[in-house]
Amino acid sequence: MLVADPHASAADVAAVGAHLVDLDSLLSASDIVSVHAPELPDTYHLLDARRIALLRPDAVVINTARGTLIDTDALVRRCRTGTLRAILDVTDPEPLPVDSALFDTPGIVLSPHIAGAMHAETGRLADSALDEIERLRQGLPPMHRVESASLGIIA
């Protein structure tokens, strides 16, 4: 398994059985690419026309992160060649206009931004938030602290 993450160390990635590579290498070598990145100025169109062209014939791109990470026009053009498929849980814009090319482009499957909340995930998220509030009420530190230094790189 390959991972491209500018904030991960090779040792941390290796610890989970993967190999850290740059994004272009990952795109060129992967049959399935799952996008997981926050929406930041640096990640806008992270998969632009140049990078979409790097994807192998018959590759599949899965985006459950943010719609702006992928250049929609470039994705549509490539999918229309029949050499790329995409599964999109998020789009740009969201919601899509009724005349969006994403609706009728072969090889593109759309879901209504529900990938993270299809089953019991919503309940677990609520329980986790309530647990954190209770810890704070008791004067205990949070279990899932967000450090201010990471605010610029998280969704």
C-alpha cells in the first residue's frame, strides 16, 4: 500500500505496513486512489488535470474528503475517455446544479455526501463529543485534543 502525505513520516507510515511516496508516484502506481485531505488553499485541485493524467488506465478515484480537491472539469474529461472511474461522495460545488456533467458522465458514481454517516457513525460521533464534554466538566483533559499548531492542516 502506498501513502502520500506531506505531514507523515516514513517511519509512521511503515509502522502500518505502507510505503510513503510523493503524490505523483502514488497516482502513477495505483489502481485505486482514495482521497483523504482537508480543504485548504494548498489542496485546492490537488488532483488537477496534470495529476489526473498520471492515473493508470482503468484506475478508480474515490473522494470522500472535499469536492474542491479534484478539478471536476479535468475529471469529467478523463472519465469520458473511458480510462478512469470515479466514486464521489463530495463534489464541487455541493450540492450540484441539475445540469452538472457529473450526473451523466460514464464511469462516475455519485453518493449524496453520506460516506461517513451511513450506519452507527453518527451516534458514535455524538457519544464521543458528549464524553469529551463530561471529561471537561470533571476537570479532566480531553481524550481527543486538537492542538492549535495543527489547525492549519486539518479539515
